[in-house]
Amino acid sequence: MDMIKVSANSRTSAVAGAIAGVIREHKRAEVQAIGAGAVNQAVKALVLATSYLKNDGINVVCVPEFVDVEIMDANNENPAVRTAIRLVIEPR
Amino acid sequence: MDMIKVSANSRTSAVAGAIAGVIREHKRAEVQAIGAGAVNQAVKALVLATSYLKNDGINVVCVPEFVDVEIMDANNENPAVRTAIRLVIEPR
């Protein structure tokens, strides 16, 4: 199962569609966001996805957690550790 | 039950303590945030509160939703409608 990575510039409807698709296929989705703008987009996408899935009779809930991730610079070098928010989404 | 209102300047540990206290007392908490900075603080506080409550044997999950709220200006006049994120938090 792939992690859904969200940035501050991600379109909420596209992320929401990805969440809904992964839940339908795998019964679990993980969304990762670093920074306030990205976390906000991720949560908005989750609201939309929750509504899409409710139409299919699937009620999902979310558990957020911190996770340390390694970020590379523009040259794919100099890894730095950042704290991301991971939203774990599952049927209730 | 009071709504827990979070701003971009809220301390996550204080909000986390409030969430945990309300869950222990009422088995349900609602957290409201407007704007990316506030949503980020709310989600970080929820991660901390989830960890506090797990130590008490309480596993909580979250369902985010949009809610329209009326915001007043500095003179408590000229109400404007803004879309807030509300995190509904309950034992799993």
C-alpha cells in the first residue's frame, strides 16, 4: 500500500479521491504531511473523502500520529530529519 | 460540553490536556480550528492527547468535518461566515 503524500499545494479533491480509492481497495489509507499548509490540505481532503465513502456506506475514522521522515535537498542529497503528521484512516 | 477552540498560537500541550480532560469526562470532544496554522496545532494536540489517553486505556479516533462559523471583527461587529474544521473525537 502506498503512502499518500500531501503538500501545501496539493488539490484537496485529488487527494480525497486517492484516499477514497485506497480505502475501497485496501480498507486502510495513510496520508503524510509536513508543515501547517500540508496538514491543512490533508485534513480538508479527509473531510471530502469521508463524505465520498459515506455515500458507499463506509464510515471512516482517523488516528493522527507523528513520524520522523528523511527529507533530501533539491540535489537529492544532505538528508535532514523532519517530523511529519501521518493520518491513519480506517473504517470505523 | 464546550467546544475546544484552537488558534495558530495555541500551545499544543494545553490543547492536548483539554482534549484528554473532556474525553475522560464526556466520552466525546469537539475541537474547532480556522486556518492552516490552527488546523495544524489542533492535529498536533490530538496526537499528544491520543497518547495521553492510550496510557489510560482509552483509544480515541477522530472524524473531521467542515462547519460554517460566524466570526466577528475586533469590535464584536460585522459578522462574517468562515469555514472551520471541526475534529470530533471519540473512543473507538
